[in-house]
Amino acid sequence: MTFLSLYRKYRPRTFEDLVGQQHVVQTLKNALNQNRIGHAYLFAGPRGTGKTSTAKIFAQALNCVEGPTVDPCGVCDSCSSIISGQSVDVIEIDAASNRGIDEIRDLREKVKFLPTVGKYKVYIIDEVHMLTKGAFNALLKTLEEPPSNVVFILATTEAHKVLDTILSRCQRFDFTLLSSADIVSRLEYICQQEKVNYDREALNLITGASMGGLRDAISLLDQAISYTDGNLTREAIQEMLGKVDLSFLRSFVEGVLARDTAAILKMTGEIIDSGKSISVFVEDLINFLHQAMLLKECGRDTSIFNLTEEMYSQLEGVARGVDTARLIRFLDILTEVERQLPFADQPRIILELGLIKMTAGTGDNQLADLENRLRELEEKVEELSRG
């Protein structure tokens, strides 16, 4: 049997299968129920958030033998051909490779023909922002006077590059990055279906690396299953992603707080010598300090955090020993290091300079130290006055 990647195998087939984007799903369902079908839609948002999947489900809902319906049967000739990508009435166009005026002129000629099987001809134009200005202008004429049985669905990750004249003729739907809870839930479902052993911490690591994109998360899960032979553990996923262990990050930050420059530079050397990416290490360090800052300010708020007890323990160990102002300063320095790394011929030097800045005393640090000492003295005076 031919291998099918997980993100294709578990691609949503119905509106209920879509993860997140409830505002989009509900609006499209209402439009189908009320038979208020627009002639042009714009799906905008980051990659891997369900734009193309939603477009295909909407096309299926329009052309199902029972449609337009919010519950396409998935088995009729029209639905089956759309699912398999072989429908003559649902045409997918990659604007990145078909971006010229000639391709759009050809499309304008073809929209005149009636649908072959379904009720609508649906044109899904992916990465529409890649069209040339001439191609946009050619498409504009069709959007102004569309045939009644044609629906355009334009998908883009960069809506700001789409001409305003195009935007004004489309119903716009903004797709958002998915929450960590939604992604982890979907990954758990896939692992259970594939009979894969997993730790929830391992799925949390994959989710964090996906940056809110479900397709990226499922692709990483596919890679992880191959890498671990179907036994997903936190340690294995950390190794696969090149991530730094939490206990190491805590020891490293404690070294920074103690202003032990020699120790943290030695630990940096160990990280680099082990083959880990400097940029990934900086990213991990930023995330660790960011979570420590939020934990210090908000406590264990479950609406903010999705952490295990061990992760809480490591973060709280750091948060107790530092004030928020100092954490903010560390994050400022590290985000500047992260910005410079892609352009640096010697990234290690950029990182080491940033770390030395973090351990070096500054006027701000001295003021913070004086404020802390003054606060301690005030507390002692108050205790003595009570006694």
C-alpha cells in the first residue's frame, strides 16, 4: 500500500473536522443554510491554518447532490471527485507558478462554460498575492461581472499585497493561528488512530515548534513517529528538534542571575559542541524567560499556561529569584541577538556578547538592587516596630 503522509491522510473532510476557525465555519454554514452564496471569498491567514481545506469543504458543500448543504455526503460522484482532487468543476490554481496575465485571461474564457457535474464551478486560487498587477486587473473584470454559477475562493498568507479593488469585491475571512490546546488535541487523536505511544510533553514540544500551524504540527508528528519508531517521549522529541532540556535552561539562567559569566560561556560552548543550533538555543532561552516572566506576574493561570508539573517547578525556581524588570531586560537583549543572528558571519560571538551584557552590571541593575535593599530594610524596620 502506498504511504500517505499524515497531513494528507487526516485532512478535514467536513466542517466538523476543521480545527479552530469557528467564526469562519459558522459564517459559511449560515450562508449555505440561507442560500446566500457569494461570488468571491478571500481566505487570509498564516500557513497551515486550514484555508485550502476550508475552501475544498465549501466547494464540496456547494456541489454535493444534496447541496448546497452544510453536511455534504462525501460519497456522491461530485464529492468523491472533489476529495480526490479530480473534479472538473473545482479548479485549483497555484498563483505562485501561474501568476501572469495570460493565465488569468485563459481563466476568464473558461468561466463562461457551465459546470459539468455540480451546480457551481469553484475556482480556488492559492497564494493569490503572487499574481502580477496585470493579472490582478484581468481578474478584476471577472469579479465585477461573475457568472451566477461561478464562485471564486482566493487564499493568501499576505492579504496586504492583494489590490484594494480585489479586496472590496470579496467576502474576507481571517484565519488565525490555532491554540496549543486545539493542536495537542488533534495530535492526540491522530496518535490514537495510528496506535502510537506518546507522552503529552512530547506533543507539547511538537505543538510549540509548529508556531500555531496545524499542518506543520502534523508534519512534525509524522517525522517524530519515524524518528522514534512510534514511541514519542519528551527526550526523543527534544533531540529530534534540537531543543535544549529544561533543567539545563534553568541552570543556565541561574548562572546568568548569579552573574557567573565564565560558567554560562562554558555551558554555551557545551551546547554548540553538542551540535545544537545557536538560533534554536536562543529561541529556547527566550521562551523559557518569557514563561518565567508570565508565571511571576500571573501565577499558575491555566488559561495562559499548558505546562506539566515539572515544567512549572523549573520555571518557578527561576521566577522566585528575579524581579520582572530584570527578566524584561534579558528578553530585550536576547530578542536583539535573535534578530542579528541570521545576518552574522560569526553567530557565536553575537550570542556571547549578548550573554555578557546580561551578566554585566548596569545603572538600571544597580538601581534595582538599591530598591530591593531598601525594601528589605523597610521590612526589617516594620518587624522591629511590631516587636
